[in-house]
Amino acid sequence: MFHLLWMCIIGLVAGALAKLIMPGKDPGGMLVTMLLGIAGSLVAGFLGRSLGLYQAGEGAGLIMSVVGAILLLAAYRMMSRKAA
């Protein structure tokens, strides 16, 4: 249970770092970027466990969380441009 909470906290930080790495105007602002960071952290943890990089119950590290957040932020920007 605590690993999920820890992944969410790391995800908030990862979302903020992803926003610093990928500056620009996001349709949802900083809140959506931080939520994408949480999702990126969860996705990075899931993929890491699937690939055998992490053990069960072990969350993704900060670097992989930032990578996951950047990928989701880029996908979100592409989707929001197509919708507009």
C-alpha cells in the first residue's frame, strides 16, 4: 500500500521535472502535468516490473518516472493538438 503512495509522490515530482524538461504551453496547465507525472510513475513501475527491472512491490525510480512522465506529456500534447 505504501509503495503506491510513494509512487504517487515521486510522480508529482516527476511531473514537475517533466514540465521543466519540456517547456511549452500545455492545455491543462501544471495540474494536468503533475497528474501525468503520477501516471508516468505508475506506468514506469508497471513496465519495469514486466521487464524484470523491479521486484513486486518495488516502485519505479525518479529517473524512470520522469521518462514515463515525458512520454505521457508528449503523447498528451500530440492528442490535444489533433483535437483542437
